[in-house]
Amino acid sequence: MSIERAQRCISWASSRGATIENVRAGVIDGRGTCLVRVETEKDARIVIPADLLLSKDNIRAFAESQPGFKELLNEWSFKVPLTHKRTLLLFFAWDRRHGSPWSEYTAALPDKIDSPVWWDDDGRLLLVGTTVEGVAEDKRAFTAAWLRVQQARPEASALTKSISLDELLHYTLLIDSRALMSKEDDAVMVPVVDFANHSSGRPPAPGSQNSAWEHDRESGEFVLATLPNVGGQELLFSYGKRSAGELLLNYGFIEGNVGLDMVPSRCITLDLSGDGNNNISNYSREPSLRLHDDRPPLEDVESDYIWYAIAEHIPELDVDQALFAGKPYEDLRRVFAESSRWPVYRFLAAVRAQIAVTQQIKRLDETENDERLCDAAGRVPSDVLTTANRVRDAERAVLELNLSALDTMREELMDVPEVVDWMTRRASSDMRCDEERYKGLVHRVADIMTRHYVELPGARIQPTSSAIHEGVASVGEGKSAVGVEELVSHLERDILPALANYPGPRFFGFVTGGSTPAAQLADMIVTAADQHVQMHSPELSIATIVEDAALCRVLELLKLQSSEWPGRICTTGATASNILGLACARNAVLGRDVGEYGFDGRSVRVIAAGAHASLRKAASIVGIGRRHCIECTNDDYNIAFDLDRLDSMLADNKTKSIGSIVVASFGEVNTGLFTPEMEKVKRLCERHGAWLHIDAAFAVFAGLCAPMEMLLRGLEYADSITCDAHKWLNVPYDCGLFFTKDLNVLKDVCSGGDSPYLSSSIADREDGLPSLPSPMAIGLENSRRFRALPLYANLVAYGKDGLAEMVKRNLMFARQIDLFLRTDFTASAFYEVLTPPADRPLGHRTQRREHEMTNIVLFTPKQSTKVDVDQFVGKINAQGLCYVTPTTFNGRRCIRIAVSNWRTGIDGDGDLQLTKRALMEAI
């Protein structure tokens, strides 16, 4: 804008009745043409009469004398509502071509505003992630849509067709940057007053605002006057708080880069149009949230939408009638503020605002190092790059300041009784859980889990009697809903203290592994992802591929080729795996699909060495019968086959057309010993057509330790194998493993007939994804959780070396207990060790001994002590230092220690000393 044009406009306005006192056009370095005082020490005043305003009413009155312009307005009134802004746009187009009474004013307006809407694609790309991005694109989209509409109308006037996109954009920027709002909230262009520059600075800082404008509703005049006792040659008035983005878009600069000592205009407007609350009938403003750097959040009239939005989350309020009823923002906020539940409303607003701010910060973060932006930064002029970076920095500063303030507000309000009461009552039966609430609950549970994890090694193994009784009593209390928050407190307070310390390092009962950090974290994801792993549909979920990958890694650990074991699946545990093993064996040895056609008078015998009780249960379930499970051993440990007797039994069964299943143990439950001479056992099975199943539920993983690798020999002879991952592989319950070389017989066993909606085809895929059998086609369950993920996590996180180190540590711990019981003067006088002596130290050997100690120590008080073993076990466990279980071996009641936890001994000899102490103090 030239000073000559501005001065002519001042003269024109004066001649048309405007009052202009002590004001002229001037030029200020760095700020261009503006209004200045003629005499700096005197007050200045401008009064623009109503008929000089570029308002909608004046423009329509002008159109009455200009038939062509009137036709243009009428033409567009049928297309879109002619708002004040759109009326001004059409006026500028007419004035540029035909002139008007305001031509002296419009001629003084800038020819171009250096807004990002004029930047090229690379420049605008630098604004991606900021609030400026959307506004800049909205301006272009609005004008482009207007242009498309007018050009699509054959009957449109020549003037309409002649308006270009650049022209519309320029007029839009002129209006957005220069229009003032009248008392009626109408956009009005005010000649002369418009030439005054704006400032957000506050007196007495140099360059701060020294003038103020007012619209007189009765006369329609706009008045600009200097403030009393505020100096400065240039006339500056406030345009309100504007964000750096708004300044850049509408004025072409960011305040603060012009060398003036003023308070930067820092605020930001977040678009909330996508928050799902846009159906509020009485809300007419843009859904937005205005944030500033110098005032608390949620107190700006331009943020009124937040109060309308939260009302939808308060069931007691009738959104359309009782609450709003067309009231303006100020009335609505007063309704909230005067309510006894005002803290609740503020809390909800803070949470909603916090989510919006967090999302915008995330968007800035995600686009900060976007490859497209980095490439564009190298192609744009340096001033464009600097400006774009300043927009990002200004927005981030306001966002982070407000996020901190909102967080403080929310934390303070959470302690207010009204908020606590509302959260408790609302949460009691409401399953909805927004991001903030869910995050808070997860953090609470994470704190509980972390404390449990940290305290686990030193915690009692067996809960106290009082904890048990209090837990039982709490389970029976009340029937009304308490809400998730109170549930978490109940679980922490009443349930967790009454649970056994199974995953602790000194729980030696059964064969119980712990749960490694990797497996625990993966199990959390299992619950959150909630996969239904029944069908192989990799285009929908890769859960089945992950499961198969985990199973293949286990086979690799056991030195088996996955290609030779195509029938593989995760089960609920060794019992389920043994059921699958005996069912497959049953079909194979009878040569018929028993599941489809039944036994048809045929029978099957299971001949075992050191069989676990689950094998007899499996025989019952698959129809073989528990009485048809026969032990065939000839050693003191009930683990080695009597090969001559086995040969005779197999031959007799074959003669009588009875099917034979041979079951070897790679880890007998009482001793951890392995069935020896597997090569001979396999030859007998082949000679007589028997199926060889190996129950390797836990001890087989002793073979991961290099000195014990020879234990894995003979595993390859099996037709099917049972394993458990929730034992020595230390994944959470439940996770068993089953492997077989015969996939077809496994599919026959698990077939459920035709269910078209549960198709499980394994035909070769054309999309490059693996072809696998669906788990429901080779497993017992049609409904399965993603139990393979924790197993996969352990295998990937720690690998063979990490698992081997854990196994070695457990083996050494068991050997140290064994040595203590055999050699300590007091212990050896009281206890008798029943497992075979272990080699010391644990050294590498190429040949496996017939009876090789693994991770179990079996012992008992000597018969001369006349101690009741079950009562004695109770004395050991009651101390809470460790936990052991009783068992029966060769007719004697015994005590069993099974070492299979990743934590055991990991932090030195503390676990060993506490275990020794428990064993000695019980004597």
C-alpha cells in the first residue's frame, strides 16, 4: 500500500463526512504505510460515518443503482447463502472492473498479501502438522469450490466467469486481515481506520497498542481514538490474541520478527470438528478450542464449544432442552459455574481439552521429521523455511504450556470430593472408557504389577492365613456394581495378597516356571489384542504365522527339523498334548478314523515307562481306557523299559490285532529322569507297527545346556511329542506344545465336520503369505487365545543362549541342593536323597548315563525319624521361605523340589541359603 494512495483515501473520507483529527498517512521502517499522529503529543481521533462503511447493507443499497451488480448478487444468492464475507467478495470483483463510491479506499488496499496460500506446494508442505495447514487449505478449497460452481453454470454472467482463483484468494485475505466486527457480529470494512496497524503488545512497551476502536450501535459510526496518556507516533490498536499461524495467513508476517519490543501474539486454535459431538443442535460456532500463553485454559469465549461438548457426557442433563435452550455461551458457562457440580464440569472440560492438545502435539511430532517435509525444506527459499519453522515453534510452545496447565488442573480436580463421587458413580456400570480414563487405569495396574514384580523374590511363597480369609470374605461381599476404579482397588487389596507366589524363585512345587519380563509384556498385548486364533487367515491376522514361527523355533532348540514335524500346535498344556498324541496314535495303529467310525470292536493298549497321570486321563478321554495303560519297566526308578517284555507285549498285541502305543518319558515327574535306550525302543515299535509317543513335558529342555545336549538324543525317533512351554520355558499359563510327524492323522482326529463359515483350507496362496492349517483343524479347541505370543517373545528376546543360561542355572541349583542334603552333617543325618547322584561339576559328556539327574531333587526323612511326611511338608511351607510338594515314589511318601524358574539363583546364592534354612528349620 503506497503512502500516496492512503493519503488520497484520507482526503476522500474527510470530504464524505469523516472526522479525522491529528492523523495522516506515514511510513514506519519495517511496517510499511500506516497511520501516524501529526503531532505526537496530542490525541488522535477518527470517526467514520455509517454510510462510508463497506457493510452488507451499504453494498446492497449500492447495488440498487447498479443493475449489473444487483444481477450478480441475485445470481449468487440462489447458489449459496450470501453472508457478509461473500457479499464483500462479490463487491471487490465488481469494484475492480467497474469502480464504485469506495474506489479511493479499495485502490489504497494492498495488491498482494504474502500469505502461505500463495506459497508453492513445497512451501505449504512445510506447514503439515500445524494448525495453519488446515486453514490455508480451507481458504484455497473454499475459493476453488466457489470457482467450480460459477464456471459450471452456463447461464452465469461474464463477470462471474471472469473471477479467477487468485482473485478470490486475494479478496478473502483482504477481508480476513482488515475487516472489523460490528455490534451485530457482521464483517465490516472500515476505510482509513483499516490503515492502522495492529499490535498485541501492552503499554508501556514500545510498539504496543495506543489506540482503541468502538462501533456505536445507534449511529452506526466506527470510532478510533488514542488512549489517554499513551504515547507513540504510530496508531496501533489491538486485533485481539492471534496465533502465529493466523497472522501469517491473514497478514503475511509473524509478529515478533519486525524488531519491536512487544509481547508476541501467541495463541492457537484447535479444530474439534472431528470429536463426534457435532450434532449439538443449538451450537452455531465453529467447534474449536482456543489456547493462549498468558491465561489459564478454558476461560476464552472462543473455547465455548468445549462446554457444549462435555454436556453430552453428563446423562443427567437434557442437552437440547433443559440445559441449552438457545442460551449464548456466557449464560451456559454461568449455568455450569453456579452448579454444585462445577468441579465435575471443569474436570471433564480439562480432560477433553487435554486430549485435543496431546493429539496436536503428537501430530507435530509425527511430521517433524517427515521425509517429504525434509525434502521440501531443501527446495524452498530460506525466508519461507524460517517462517514455517517459527510457526511450528510458536504452536509447540503454546501447546506444551497449556498441556502442563491442564494436567495440573485435572490432577487438582481429581481430589475434589464432587469429582471423586461422580467418577465412582458414573464408572460403576458404564463400560465406556475414554483415552484418559483408560490410561489412568493402565497406569494404576502397571504400578501394581511393577511392585509385585519387584517384591516377588522376597515375598512369602504361601499367603498368610489372614490374607486367605480376608480374600474369601471379600469375594462374597455385595452384589452391586462398584466400577472399574474400585475393582482395581479390590484386586490389589483383597485378591492379590491371597494368591500363591507361583512365579517366585523358590516355588518348587509341581514343575512351575515363572514368567519372564518379555513373556509378561507379550501376555498383556495378548489380552489387549484379543485375537481369536482358530483360523489361518493371514490377510486378517498374522497370529497363526507367529504361532507357527514360535513352534518352529522350539523344534530348532530341540535339534529337530520343522519340515519333519508338520503337525504342530500350541495347546493348553501337557494333558491336552497327550490327548492329541494318544488320539493320533489310536487312529494310526488301528488304521481307521476312530473319531468318524468308532472302534468297531477293536482295542488299543498303551505301554509306558514312567507315565504321568495325565496319560491315563488322556487314555480315558480318547476311549482307550485307563486300565489299558500298562507300565513296563525293570529299574528302580521306573523309567527304563523292560525291552524283552516290551517286545513280547507288542508281538502279542499284533497277533491279536490290538493296536499298540508306546510312551517314553523324557523327564519322569518324580525324578526328572529320561527313558534310556530309545534306539532299541524305536526298532521294536517299527517291527510291531506301534506308535512311539514321547512325553517330554518339562525336562527335555535340560538339553539346551551344552553339557546336557546328549539328553536330546532319541527324541527324533518319536511319532509325536508332548511339551510344555509354561514350565521350563517360563511363559505364563497356559501354553502346552504338541508335535507330530503325521499331519493327516492329526487333521482326522480334530475334524469337526463341515462348517462353511469356518473354512480352513490350506491350499497354496497367491499373495505370498504362508499356507498353514487352521488351528481349529489340528487342535482340540475351536476358540483359542493367542497363547503363542509370550512363547514367541521369549524365544526372540532371549534366544537359545539366554534360555540355555537359565536352564544351566536351574540345573546347578538342583545339584547344590542335592549336594547339601547328601553332605551336610545335620541334613544328611535326617534326609535320604532318592534321585541318583549327580555329576559334579556339570561337565560336557558325549554319552548319556542311564539315570541322568536334571532339575528335580527327590528326598524324604529317613525312616528312622518316623516323621509324617505330609505334616513335615506343611512345616517347611508354613515358613513362607520356599514351597515344596509331597509325592509317592516306590511306595514311599517323599518330598520333591523341582527347579524351573528363571529367577532362581539369578541374583547370587540368596535363594539357595533361604531354601537350606527352610529345610533345616523344619527338622
